[in-house]
Amino acid sequence: MPQDNKRNNTGRPAAGKTVYNTIAKSTRQLALEAMVSIMENGEYCDKVLHSILEKYPLEQRDRAFLMRLVEGTVERCIELDYVIDRYSKLPVAKQKPMVREILRLAVYQIMYMDQVPDSAACNEAVKLACTNHLIPLKGFVNGVLRNVVRFYEDTPYPKAKDEVRHLSVWYSMPEWIVTRFIDQYGFEKTEAILQNFLQEDRGISLRCNLSRASKDEITTSLQNQGVKVESGKLFPVSLHIKNYGRLGDLEAFKNGWVQVQDESSLIVGAAAPVDESSVVIDVCAAPGGKSIHLADKMNGEGLIRACDLTKDKVSLIRQNLIRTGFHNVKLKKHDAMEFLPEWEKTADVVIADLPCSGLGVIGHKADIKYKTKLQDIKTLAQQQKKILQTVYRYVKPGGILLYSTCTIAPEENEQQAEWIRQNLPFEPVSLEDIVPAAAKCETAGNGYIQILPDLAGGDGFFLAAFRRKELGDNGKDGY
């Protein structure tokens, strides 16, 4: 099946059209080093790229090329490996790690970066082989890539009747995840989710800090700096931006008027019944988006205790607080599994946005789909229960527990909400009044909602809301 037809028939986005006339060899070398760190050594893509860009002050064009090349190659790795295996005598799995990553980067350029000439992709890959002490293998690299250039448009992909394999290769998703999604949502909804994960030029979502500036002021400021701005699809306080260069150069960001936060996660702040006298505890708060959302909602008054496990995570929250200027958020490095007696029954609202498998955020963190394994979901579900058994005790009688994740795994979401209902002194709180119209669902009245990634073009997200039962006549939490 011709590659161009494959893209068009499935609605898959075509390659970007940014022109790169000449790309410094060093930029491709940095891309190769990044790929080895991410795909061979298990490091996180965003951290690797951040480290490289901090160390090497690339010009904007090279910076954009590096990010596009690395993120795109990681995102489409399964499809790239499928194509390489068709035209290589040695399977990808048996190749030397450095060779494997050189081929992946080159094939991504051939298939998805139309303004990079095929000859340049091949020649630069051979140069990388030589530069990285792989001279005896330069002929192998050249031969595989020449075959790919000649034949990839006619590569026969798995047939649609083999649903799992078809979607796995077509959308570069591990088969075990595809199988789970099909079992949960059926073939068509699964394809819509996978398609959303691969959308090009996603941009980012910003939440407006309305106690700092109006949405109109923020929008005007962004547009004056040449940023493309669209209103959110779920919440009016959200904006989607593209063509923004460096985020830190935007006046609205530097002034603390906005916070980077995916739109689907705004449902946590929307569900929190807070005012200027409220006490809130956010037990796994980094990088601080939800705490700052509530700080803004509380007009900088009341008290928010924001915690996380490590100094680095607490530092991320602190940086955002300094930028946005909220002083009602108090930080603490703390393990959520450890109970703090002095916090018992002190909080009007506890936010438990807990560590999870992250299957809802694959769209902008593609490496998650390779790092997460089936057993991880089960392990994380048990960890979540342990944290919940600790942090629920911070909620006052009559107070609210908001449990959330950025995944779409039932073991961590719906099943966890049912476990809370059956095992902790809480009753569900209806979300019908705060769920955006586009996300209305039958379960909102039962106190939980699963937002799927295809809903607003953002992340998958889950929220369950509970109220702690009042004290009974015996002085204990009633059931």
C-alpha cells in the first residue's frame, strides 16, 4: 500500500513542511545521542532534550529540527522498525544500539520530513556511522536506507482484519496497549484515541490565572507576540497556543498570567469547592498546576499545602509559584505514603493526583508507551491504594477528596473509585454540575468521569470526587 495513501486513508497527519536547507551535522549527532539515551538507556525524552538544549545553545532552526526529529522518531518507532525490518537482512532487535538509532532517525526523515532530501538523510546517516566508530557497518546502513528510499511507499502493512497488529504498526503503539484499548472501547474508539496521540503540531494548553489578568488581556498579549491562540474546547479558562517559540519568552508566561496545564486536568480545579478561607492539601503536587489553579480560584487567600517526594519536584513547584506570585501555597518535601498526624482532619479539600501509568498522556510524552508494562499498572494500583489509605485521613468530616490520574486504565481509575467507596469513609459527589458539556457522561452523577484523549485533542484524564462522611453518634466516621 503506498505510504501517501496510507496516511490519507486513515487521517494520519502528513509530514510537516518546514524547510531545512542545510542541517549541521552536529545537530544530527545530538539527535543520535538523545535517541540512545531515550530508547536504549530508558531515560525520559523531555529531560534528555531539555538537558541537550541547555548545554548546546542551538539556533532556533536547529533547535526546532532537533526536537522534531527526536520526538517524531520516538513517537513512530514501532512503524519505523517495521519498515526497517522489511528492508534489512538483520532485524532491528539484533542490530547494535547505535546502528539501530541511526537507522530509525534516517527512516523518520525519509518518511516524515519531506523537506529533507532522501539523499541527505542517507548520506548523513552514513556519516554518523563513521563518526561513531562504526565504519565497518557504513555499507550496511547505506544499503538498508537505499532500499527504504526505493520501496517504502509500497510497503505492505498489516491488514485491517488483524486488528491489533494493524493498529499497532499503523499508529506505532505496543500491541498490549492496543489490545487493552480495543477490549475497553472497541476498534473505532481505539483508532480515534491512537489517531489523537499522533496529531502533528499539538501546541500546548495554558490555563489563565484570572486573578492576575483577564482572558482578553492574556490573549492580546500572546497575539502581539505572534502566537496563534485558540480558546479551549472544554473550559473557558483554557487557551491552546501554537507558533510560540520559547515559552519563557512570552510576556504572559513571564508575568505569571498563565500556567501550562492540559485542559482535561482543569476538571480537578473546577470540582474543588474552595473559597478564600479554605485549607487544601495537594499530596503529589509537582509541577504545581492544580495547586496554582486553586490558589488563583482562592484569590491568593486561604492555605494550600503542596507536597511531593523529591527536592527536584518541590523545586519545580517553587519555580512556578515564584513566577505566578501566589503566596498562599506552602511547600513540603514529603512522601505521601507517610502519615502526618498534625494534618489529620485539617483539610477542606485533599487533591490526590497520584502516580499512574500515564497512558492518557502518550500524545505529548510518547516514550511512556515503551516504558510502561502491564505489570506496572497492577503495581501502581496497589501503590495508589496505600497512598489513599494515608491521605484520606487529612480530609475533614464533610470535606472533599479528589482522586485523579492521567491514565485510561480501569484498574487505576474506575476500579479505584469503587475501592474508595467500599473501603474508606466517603460517599461519591456528583460531578454533573461541573462537567463541561462536551464531556457529559452517565458516570458524572456517580461521582467520576473518564475523559478520553480524543475528546478535546489533549490528554486522557480521570477524576473521582468524594465527600467524607460526617461523624456519627459514636464519635467515629459514619458509614
